[in-house]
Amino acid sequence: MNIPTNNQKLIKWVKEIEEMCTPDNVVWIDGTKAEYDRMIKIMVDSGIAIPLKKRSNSYLFRSDASDVARVENRTFIASKSKEEAGPTNNWIDPVELKIVMKVLLKGCMKGRSMYVIPFSMGPIGSPIAKIGIEITDSPYVVANMYIMARVGTKVLRVLGDEGEFIPCLHSVGKPLEQGQSDGGQWPCAPIEKKYISHFPEERMIWSYGSGYGGNALLGKKCLALRIASVQARDEEWLAEHMLILKITNPSGKSKYVAAAFPSACGKTNLAMLIPTIPGWKVETVGDDISWMKYGADGRLYAINPEAGFFGVAPGTSMSSNPNAMRSIEKNSIFTNVALTEDGDIWWEGIGYDAPGKLIDWTGKPWVQDKSNKEQKPAAHPNSRFTAPASQCPSIASNWEDPAGVPIDAILFGGRRPSTIPLVHQARSWNHGVFMGSIVGSEVTAATLDVKAGIIRRDPFAMLPFCGYHMGDYFDHWIKVGASSKPDKQPKFFFVNWFRKSKDGNWLWPGFGDNSRVLKWIFERCDGKGKALETPIGYMPTVDAIDRPASVSAEDMKELLSLDKEGWKKELADVRAEHYPKFGSRLPKELLSELEAIEKQLG
Ligand code: GTP
Ligand code: SPV
Ligand code: MN
């Protein structure tokens, strides 16, 4: 076989893995469209991919019912010491973990091809980009990586003979006996055999037993967040679970916003929004991950390390997110959505009733029954689309600029039915870090093994993605602030699109109307925008945000008012339950911020 690199370290590692996993053959991924088509053909022929007649070059996949989302309980940070992984991560001693995993990995690719995917997170050759090599036995992963990252020979060229890469090993964990096939079924291992393992000191990833999303597309959460967060700490930059957008006002002035919301809490939607206020424009730089570094001018610059969107399908419609709908018109992969009779996709919240009989995400016939409130959804709540970012009508012309874009505002948010107002602004960098540290949200379907609906703290939306001690992560943020000048720093805001009324309806329409809040944020960054100083920070005056016609004056007042009693409870929980988890590693600056707000609330 022709090995397309002279990088000895890479050749040696691939050989080692081949010997351990004993695949039938090894395929080096070149990143061409012809190769992508070959991958798809393998999967169509084996019955795992269903071509969608209504969408050119697009395919539907149905995963195993045990393999539909990230598995946090099976995700491990195997740093040398448990203390280093911290209280929010699952830790196993790396030596022990390797022994356990090697038993599973031995012969695990039997009967399958082993694909070697060179990939770049970030524009190829950008000084901020990182190179990874994913070895996988899943053609589904190869096809998704083709869309989500820059892959193939061009990456090997930049890597060169001596270049450094992050080794990422992935197996679905289902070796095949002689003559055995998957029989059209999604291959994976049972839950207790799944291991999504990170070795932060070695900068290495081993993922076994899952073929889904962030468990398997290792450039995304595993590399670009868990491993990169450790590198960022050591190299004085930031690797964050944040969308990046560009917003332009009617007179043509632009600003850049990064926003951290927990999984399935609205990043993709905010990144692609179409403003409902005339003259304003929003463009997309990224929808999930942001890598940020200080530039020579002292400002914080962000790049989107990804090349595609792995977006939540349910709720995506021509009214909620037309830019996403247009991004997925062609060349897209759909996983666990429903199939229509004429060969198109459908999901709950797509904006129209199910057109006739469907096949649901489990492969069974499904007929919509709107009178049955208990009917199981046709699409899995964490069903997803994979689409090239370049197909997004709102993609910013400079989204691949290797230098990144200068960030003016950083937003935090989550699903909070009460207490947290529509928007408030931090007084300072450290107050902003405090805001990030206390982010809480109702858990969504993006996580398999934590009950959806309960509110949990998800600091910086990084709870499942920080590769080291979260207390040290807070401290890193404080230090990054201390090393920059206040007039160059982004301003921090906390938003909440998810307030509910007593009868359980959304108080705020969300989606395109979120532009009204972005407008105020833009104005605040411009030294304008009417605000009141309150114990929790600056809040807009009731007339500072244009009220949508669908929101009553009374509801608007509620959205923008300070719920003193609610906040007292919130802070009591932070003090008694949340902060103590971090022990002596909790930065004292955060305690001071907490104290200051407590005092002002009385
Ligand atoms: P990950 O890809 O898991 O990181 O998710 P995400 O943060 O990108 O979330 P996404 O934008 O995909 O939104 C998830 C769900 O929230 C979808 O069903 C959306 O329709 C819904 N959603 C997004 N924005 C809003 C909003 O402003 N209001 C309401 N009510 N729902 C929203
Ligand atoms: C998330 O869960 O935050 C996602 C989806 O973006 S996954 O890639 O599966 O992590
Ligand atoms: Mn995400």
C-alpha cells in the first residue's frame, strides 16, 4: 500500500494501531469528493445509508437506540492525577485505563477497513490551527469528518515529515467474524463498554464503542475542546464551546460576538439568525466552537476550528432558522430524523405536518396523531444534520480568515424558565468570568445519560468539555483578563431566551427576535444603549430594547426586571452547592464577585 507521508512518527503510530486492531486493510483518506462518494456507496450498499431522493447527494442514517448522543458517564479525562481532572470530570488512572481499553481494542477492527484521516481544525496552515489524525473503522465517521473538518492529503502536506499531530483513535467496537456483516445495523458496543477517553498530558484520544457525534467525530469535542482546553491553558489562549457571529448595524458598522450556551441551547440558531429589526444584519463565523488568542493589537481574536455544522434537527424550520434549512438542501448527512414516503426528511418542529406516512428514526412506520400528546417523536430529540459551513447563506465572507475575527462581546446563556432576566451585562472582566462560572441550564437531549429537564450548573457551557480542573479553568480565564487592557477587552453579557410564564409558555419569542437583544449588546459595546446599574450588573431600561409585537408590555417588564428573591436563592446555591466543589482551586476573585453581589442584593 502507498503511504502518502514520510512523517515517521505518524507511520509508526498507524502501524502500531494496525497491529493492535487488526483491520482487514488500511485506507489513507485523501479528502477528495470521489473518495467521499466511495464511502457513501459502501454504506448505501450495506444498507446503513439511505439516499434521499428529494435532496441531492444527501443521506439518512439511523443509529442504534443505545448510541444517540454523547455519553458523559462514559467520557474520561485520564490525567496522571485525579486532582488534575478535577471534580467535574470522570477520572481513571491512565495506566489502568489503557490496560482496560487495550483488551477491547485488540482485534476490534477485524472484518473492517481502518481509515486514517488527516484533519486540520482551523483553516489549513493557519497559525492557530491544529492537526489531528483520526484512525477509525467507521465510514460514517469518515464521511462526517469530510464535512466537519478539513481532511486529506493537503493536511499531510502541511504536517510535513516532522510536524506534530494529535493522535485520535476511534473504533465502533464491533469486530466482525469471517463472513459476518452488520446486516444494515448501526455498529457500536453496549453502553458499559463505551469509553470516550482523553489523555491530556499525552495529547491523545482513544474512543471506543460509539459511532455518534461528539463521541466519534474526534476533531470536535474531544480535540477542539477537551484536549485543546489543556493546550490553551498551557499556551495562554482559550478553547471554548462558543458560536461566533458578525453583526452589522444599519450604518454599516460591524462587531463580533462569541456566545457560550450549553448543548442544544441555541448556538446554531443564534449564529444564523435573521434579524427582525430593519437594517441589521447577522453573519455566521461558527456555530459551536471558538478558539481565541490575543492579537498584536491587544484584542482577542477568534477562529472557528470547524468546517461544518453538526446541528440539532428538531425545531429547525424555515421560520426558526431559514439559513440552516438552506444549508441542508444538498450534500448533507441526516442522522436519526424521520423519512417521508417521497424520500425526504421530517422532524418535530420542521414547520409543517408530517406529509403522510413516515418511517421514524427507529425504522418503524409512523403516522402523526396530533390528538395523542403521548406519541413518541418521529425524529430522535438529538437527531442531527451534518452540513458544510460553506453552504450557509449567512456565512461571513471572512469566516476562514486564519487571523480570526476580533471579539467585542462574549455572551453566556442557558435554558432558565425563571430568575435569569432576558439580558444583563457584567461590570468588569472578572464579573464576566463570574457569570460564566455560574451558568446553569435545563439538561437537553444532547446528553444521553443525564435526565433531560433538570437544571444543572454548566460553567461556561464547558461542563462536559473541559479537559482539566474546572477551578483552574476559571483561574485561567481570570489570568487571560489580567493580561489585557480593559479598553481592548470584550464585554460580557448573560442572556436567557427561555423564560416561561406561569402557564408554561415562552415569554420571549426567541430566534430572529433575539436580534433585538443583540442590538442592545452592540450599542453597549459602542458606549451607548440605555442601562441601569443593578446588584447583578447593568440591565437595559424597559425602553432600551425594541419590544416585539407578540410580547405584551407586562411580559417585557417581567423579562427585564430583577427577580431579587430568585437571585438570592441562585447565589445561595452557588455559595453552598456549586463553588465548594472546586475547593481551594476556586479563584478568590470569584468569591469576591459573589460577595459583592450578595451584599448589594441585601
Ligand atoms: P449543540 O449543537 O448541541 O451545541 O446545540 P446548540 O447550542 O447549537 O443549539 P441549537 O441552536 O441547535 O438549538 C437547540 C434547540 O433549541 C432547537 O430545537 C432550537 O429550535 C431551540 N432554540 C434555539 N434558539 C431558541 C430560541 O431563541 N428560543 C427558543 N424557544 N428555542 C430556541
Ligand atoms: C453538543 O452536544 O454540544 C454538540 C453535539 O455540539 S456533539 O458533537 O455530539 O457533541
Ligand atoms: Mn455543542
